[in-house]
Amino acid sequence: MNAPLAELQKDYDAPCQRIAPVAGHYTFSTEREDNGAHHLEYADGVYHYIVTERGLELAHETFTEKDELLYRLVSDTAFWMSVDHEFKNRVEGQDARRIMFAKWVELMERVGPEFAEKTRAKIAGILEENPYLDR
């Protein structure tokens, strides 16, 4: 792992530990696995967030600012924790995103107000295009 990714790894673990402390460290992959998961690369001063599956590149985002990528990574972690929480606490007839989004913001608040505010804004954008749909 090159130095910028090693530094990012240290910076990533700290906010994740505030979300949900675990023994050991939160990590991200730096190797292509072709299983639909993301991995990170760093080259020429740019971070690359790449998703591959079965030999295909499904997504490729670039970040010049480490803090933007750090938000993306921590947000991903909190998002999947919120999906798990919703699954365990599902309310019949209610749009699953109500529980999921509330938990996502709650988890991001543990990291800090700026992380929570970015998440609220992201959710607002999602709901503007795709409002809640309760049955």
C-alpha cells in the first residue's frame, strides 16, 4: 500500500470507531476483487474509488481531496450499517428508507456535525427525486 493510502487508512479508522467501536481496525481494499465491492487506488495525486465485478468496471470516481474521499468511505460504512438496522427493525407498510435514513444520520452524527449535515443534504436530494412511498 502506498503512503497516501496508508495515511488514508489511519484517517478512516478513527471516525468509523466513533460510529461503532470494534476490536482491530476498519479497513478498505486496495486490490481489485471483481465481486461488486469497491477498492481504492492512488496515482499522480488522485485517489480512485473503483467498483468492479466479473471483469467489468461498474463505477470509477476520482477525488483530489482526501477529506472528500474520507467522507465517501465513512458514509458508505454508516449507510450499510443503517441498512442492516432497518432490516432488523422493519415496519410493515412503511417506506424502509424512513428507518434507514434516520439511522444513517444518527451514525454520521457520531462522527461530527459536518458529516451529518452532508448526509442530510444527500438524503434531501434523494427524497426530492424519489419521495417516501408508504403503503
